[in-house]
Amino acid sequence: MDQLFNRKYVIQGLFIVIALILLGKLFYIQVVSDKYFLSAESNVLRKLYKYPARGAILDRNMKVIVQNEPVYDLMVTPSEVKPFDTLALAQALEISVADVRKKLKKAKAQSAYQATFFERQISVQSYARLQEIMYRFPGFRTQDRTIRHYPDSIAGQLFGYVKEVSPDDIEKSEGYYKPGDFIGKSGLERSYEDFLRGEKGVINMLYDAKNIAQGSYSAGKYDINAVSGDRLISSLDIRIQKLGEELMKNKVGAIVAIEPSTGEILAFVSSPGYDPNQLVGKDWGKNYMGLLANPYRPQIVRPIAGQYSPGSSFKPVDALVALQDGAIDPNTTFTCPGYYQAGNHRVKCEHIDGTINMQRGIARSCNTYFCHVFQNIITKNGMKNQRQTYAHWHDQISKWGFGQKLGIDMPFEKKGIFYTADHYDKIYGKRWGYTTVISQAIGQGEITSTPLQMANVMAAIANRGYYLKPHLIKGIGDKKVVKKEYLEKNHVGIDEKYFQPVIEGMRDAVNSSWGTAKESRIPNILMCGKTGTVQNPHGKNHSVFIGFAPMDNPKIAIAVIVENGGFGGSYAAPISSFIVEKYLTDSIKPKANGYTVKAFAETNLLPAIIDKTKKPKPVKADSISIKKLDSIKRLKDSLKLKSAATKTVATRPKGLTTVLKDKPVIQK
């Protein structure tokens, strides 16, 4: 009996304990904690995401070149919309009633239950008017965020643009991005998205029955603050970036300048360019389509996506490989009769140089000399082993970065073309030799490179045998973190002792009276360089120059390519000299030959555009009407059109008497 009595009280005690636990939990949920209240669906409590400011981007001297500006958007959740006064909303936004209906229909088609953009970047006045009458528009709310602003309006292709996420972006983000978020789509904005975007915040906003925000719930106790993105310190020097863009105005081409000791990119010019502010704001779509419609394709990032034959700028690399292999020595001479005969193929030279050695061959850019150099390299192991020797030569050249991506911190880098021995086997079988690929001796034929690769070659020569991967960001965040891959040396496989004679030839190219870049010498600065005239099957040859300065302890390596510019000494070399002088001295002194930045900036070298809807007739994209000219004299000290024309076009820099031989393109 006692045992039954004890069991009764044990059971009662258990029920009492369980009841107390449940009551305590209920009290905690309803009185002590708001956690479960916040997680419940509520008609008056909404989670609003607060977008962080993207990280700013600075140049190497800590000048802000990309920053943010506040804007306001009107968002709509169609499922929450009730009948409203469309005229009042239209008047507040300064749009038509038809636009209101069209935008609401579009929002419903996109998503009935998610907030989508109704009107982007409304004016401050519209925002103020809306705040007073928002209670009249259930389902609508305003959202503040920031957009990019580029105070100097430079380097559009470099910075890239920010755009609303696509469904694919959302899927790949593993839950981070939501509809309406923004993401870097190109350029540095894309490469460093994870650092620039920051962390979104959450505001638990209370709304009353009239759809008027009453403030953050519980005084913001459960809100999460947005965290701004990391700032990036770029390696750009805005002084020479601006100068480069000025010099490349009305031209197609690129400029890349690198600090050899670090691999940091000092200038990154792609021409034609565009104002990056064009791809911000309401007119983004219209402006982007305008870029796509431009026949000169400014959306192409030419420093890393433009693929050009390196031309004669390839010769110093071939000379170094030949020295390393023992195919020649610095005193080896060849005779130049004005051409090189390779089987039934004749390679022309611009000069008849007679007996010439390596140093003068570089300074004079002698095609004949370097065809003989290439012949010595490929045949040094015997005529029957040319294929295997070519494969070895290909491996040596590849160490300089040809035929592969350098790994710059920019998306969509191209690697260029550089055929292997196996590729030629597929074309010619086993019966091919140096005469088959002789064009590669002078940087033509089946080899292309980007301007970045050309500049990197100069950085490697300036360093006497190695380069650091070129990169555009030298510091991430307040701690200025640098990616490890940009601190490692990449050796090109050439002993340091072989560089001096090649560098002396490059010195003479700029500073001697017989050099191909003599018009580009800089007072009190010993610049070393190499011109290139790249064959262009579609028109006038491309002008190329690569170089570095000073000769000892180099501070800058550079590559310039100007499409349709003719000889390397015509445009690319003088443009390089302006940039190098500006970087090293922060000034540009008057030149003895009369060259000026203004004259080169005003020169129009844009190729003619053919209107295929009419009879073939060369016209300029920015054409103006001029009278027909009876005759055009070749360029002397400056462009002079001796005719009855009332307007002139496409002027060229004064002082180009000896290097510009072609007639100017005339706008019609």
C-alpha cells in the first residue's frame, strides 16, 4: 500500500516539473526574449537589407580614383500592393501614369513576392516627396545605397563596372546574393569583388497600419550593421595614366607601364577608352549598347586582350636566347644586303647595313641580322634535328611569358599565339625547318602577344633575368595585404652576363644617331628601347615600342602599340618617351625635334570605316564634310593640305619629317 502511495506522488511530481518547465519557456519566449517574435512572419515587421559601401580604390600616391555616391531607389513587392493613386505616385516620381503601370507590370513578371526595383536612383526631391506620402502606397518602400563615381573619368576598361546580379550569379554565390544586389562584372570590380563588396546589414523595421516606418524594432537591438568593403590601393600612377589616355586620343592601341622591381603596373591604357561614369546609373543600358555599337570597340581591354605580332620588339629576346645557347656571341657579324633569303622566301630589311654586329643590329633593327641569328639557333644541332631544336627554342621563349597568361589580377586575359613543334607537324608533317618559320625571327608569323606581355619582357630585361607577375593592386584593406603570387620572382633562363650587350644595343636604338628611336631620346635620361613595325594585312602597319629607363637601376618598363601608326619610331616611341619622362621627372621639357604632347594628342589615326550599306567608300566614324582635294603633299614639318579645302583633318605632330611617309587619311 505504501509503495502504491509513493508511486502516486512521484508521478504527480513529474507532471508538476514538466508543467513548470513549459510555463518557464513560455514566459521566456513571450516576455524575456524577442528572438521568436522576430523570426515569425509579421505584417508590421520587415527585414530590410542595408547595403554596404563598396571599397574605394586609390592610386599609388593615395589619391582616390574610385569612390561612392549615395542614391535612393523605390522598391516594390507586388504581392503586398493594394489599389493606390497612380497619378500621385507618377507626380512624385516625375514620370507618366503609363510608366507607373508598365513598371508595376514588369515587377509582377519578375517576382510577385520579392522586392524588385520600381524606379532606380530617384532624385532627392522625389525622395523627399515620397517620404511624406509613402503610407498611400502599400507594397512600396524606398531603399538607400551607393553607386560608383569616378572623379577623374579615366581607365574605364581597367575599373570595369558594377551591375545587378543575374540568376546565375545568385546560384553561384551559395546564398550570399539576392535579387536586387549588385556585383562587379568586369575589370578590378570583378577581380576583387569579394573584398570590395563588404557585408550586408539587416534592419528589423516596424511599419504601422498605414505603411509608415516607425523605426527599428527594439531600438535596433537585433539589427546587424553593414560592413563597408575593403579599400584597394592600386599601383597606378594617375599622372601618367591621364597622360597616356591623352596621347592615345583618336587612336587604337594600348600602353602598359610596369615598375620592374615589383611588377606593379603604373599605367594601363586601352584606346579608344570611355568614361567609366557612363556605366553608372539610369542610362547604363543605353550607354553600354552605345559602346557595343562603336566600330572601334572600346569595350575591348587591349592591354590584355589585344593580340599583336610583337614585330621587331621580339629581337632582343631572340638575341638573348641565342647568346645563352652559344649560337652567337656579341661580336658575331652578318652581312645585310637589304634582305634575307630563306629558300624561295625573301625577308626584306629597311636598310642595307652591310657587315653588322649584334649591338648595331639591335639599334638598327636589322631583319637580316636576326634572320641569321634564328637560323644559327635552329640549325646548331644539325639540319636533321631542326624540329627538336625548335621545340627547345619554343620552351626557352615561353619562359618570357609568350603563349601563356601572365596571371594579372584582371579577368579575361588572353595568352596569345605561339605554335609548338607539334602544331607545325600537323601542318607540314616532319618536313619543315627554320625557313618554314623564319618570320618568327623578327616577331611576325605565328606568334602574337599582348601589350602586357611586351611590357613584361622589358621588365625582365631591365631586371637582368627575371620578372614579377604584373599586377594592378599593391595593397588590400588597411593592412595593405599583397597576394603572395605577386612577390615571387620568375626567371627567364638567361645568365645575367648576357644582358649587357643586348641592353647596350637598346640604348643605342634610342640615343645614337643611327638608332630607329633616336627621335625619342630624353634629356638627361638614358632610356633603352626597341622599335617595332608590325605588318597589318588590313591597312597601315602598327607602330610598336618597348623600353625601360633609366639604363641602370630601371624604374619603369613600357610597351606602346599604336595601330595604323606606321614605323615604331613614328608614334609609339615618342609617346613612350613622354610617359617615361613624366614619370621620372614629373615634367616634360621641350624637345629639340619640336615634338609636343599636344601635337601627338591631336593626331587622328583612327582607321577608316566602310559603310557596307552603300557603295564602298572610306569614311571616318566622326566624319565631317570637306571639299574634295585636288592633291595632297607628303607630310613635312606638319600636315599641310595645299588645296581649296576650308577644313583640315587628322593633323600629325610637327617634326616627323623623316619617319612619316604615308599620306594622311582624309575624311570625306
